[in-house]
Amino acid sequence: MVRHFQGATALFDSEQKLFTTRLAKYARRKGLNCQIGAILGNTTGDGELAAKLSACGRYLAFNQYLASGQIKLACGNFCNLHMLCPCCAAARSRRLLARWLPLVFNPGNQNKVKHYLCTLSWPPPAKSLAMAAEPGDDLRVNLAVGQIAWRKLWKRRTNRLSGPLADVLGAILATEVTRGPSGNWHPHFHVLVTMPENKRISASDLRQEWSKLTGGRQLRLDPLRLPSDVVEVFKYVVKPADLGKGGKLDSAGVMTRFEIWQALKGARLVRGFGCYYGVQDEDLTQPEDVQETAAYIELVFKWMDKTYSLVSTRGTWDSRSPGTGSAA
Ligand SMILES: [Zn+2]
């Protein structure tokens, strides 16, 4: 049964406040998305790409559930270009957290575990070896150095149960890319490491091993702070501040993002190992999980250049959901 409401008057106050804040965030990201699309269109001449970005988030549909008052994003036309688009970067981060966080708290039914956050970086390969035959080749080669080193490190743990990761139960590796002032790429890994509570990981052994494999550079290993460090691991491939100097969007920052996207599009930038192996990471910009059988009001917003405006509401409910049919 479907009925039409006069307006969204059934919104609960507290949820309404949260939602207003949230919608303002969507609007801020959509504003950036429009500016990035315009800069890319002008700079690269790729009208198709600019149009795809500009169409992202033009309409957003939310479900407000009558029983709980919760408001969930149910539908949106996303571009899925998370390395370019702030709207999709935030959606990807949210989905990654929803997918991985429950596993971090319960990896393979191990009750007594502890976690570390490890940051691994490495020096770039010699210029003569980084043959920039195609756009993005230098970043791809640089990243491959780290990926190969990590695989070797993990293989030692898997094959011989030796090395600094011997006691590790599992690891989640997320890639982040920054660019130094000299223009050099600086890809690095944030690795969430999980191990039994009664075992320890030696930072000096890990540093020594990583140094042998990559030629050194920094390594940080700290006990994981929940949930802030986990959020940091999954947040972005490219930090929002890297869009321009001082956090202000400029064309150089946008072109940096464009180069990163050219180099890494299609790459798996978050991977699970050990007890986290096999977790799928597709569809990361899909809307939130919605309850298809619960009664809700559908709220459709349209982007109006500077803000989102409510353009349509519609009430639906299912007779199987008790106590929800009277909210009209
Ligand atoms: Zn997008």
C-alpha cells in the first residue's frame, strides 16, 4: 500500500538535526565536485569525464523510517570516481568502515586479540628505472615497489611462519598517495595488524626487514586507537587537503588527483590478508543498507547549484511492519 504525504512533517527532531548537518556535508562535497568537474573539463578537455562528475549526486533519495526516525541514503546517481570526486570518496569510506569494522572486532572468532596500526613507506625507485611511457607510470612503478615488498614479507609469514609477522593473525592494507613539494609521488600503506593478545610484534625487527626489502625509509608501529585509527585507515586514497594548497581547491591540486586516478583506476587499494583474506570490496559507492520491508517516507533532494532542495516526498509502508502505519 502506498500513500502520499503532504510533506515531511513526521521527521523526528533529533534525527532531523543530524540529517540537516549531514545534508550540509553532502552539499559541501557536491560543491567541490562541481568545481573539480569544471577544472578537469577546462584543463584536460575531457568533456565526458567532466559531465560524469557533474552528474554525480545531482539527485539524492533518502528513506526516513517511521518506527525509528532514522534517515538512510537509499538511492543516488554516483559517478564512482572516488579518487576525483569528494562525494564518492566519502561514500567509499563509509562503506569500507561498514564492511571491515565488524571484522576487526571479531576476526575469525578470536576472542583475545590486539591490534596495531603500522605505516609503511619506501624510497621511490631510481628515475632511470621509472620509465614514464604512459601517464601515471612513475606512480605505478613506485607503488609496485611497496606492493612487492609487502607480498614478500607476508609470504615469509605464510610459508614458514617466520619473520616479524610470524604471529600475526591478519592484516588489512590500505594505500594512500601524497605528492611531495618536489613533485615526487609518496605512496604508502596504512596496515591494520591483528594478533593474539599474548603475542607481541617487534617494531625493530619489522623495521629491519622492511628496510632490507625496500631500502629503508620510515616505519611507524603503534597500538591501534579505536575507532579513530580505523577511520584513518579507510578514509581516503588521496587526502581532501591535497586538492590544493592550504586546503583550498586549486587546479594544480585537482590535476594531482587526476594523475593519481589515471595511474590507479581499477586497482585494489584495500586488501585483507590472513584472517581478513577474501573480503570483497566492490560496490563501494552504493547507498546505505536500507530496510525494504519497513515503512518509510521517501525524501528526494535535487542539487540547486549551491544547496540541496527537497523536491519530492512520498510515504510507503508495509502492513507486515507493526505499529508503523499510523504516522501519516
Ligand atoms: Zn562521484
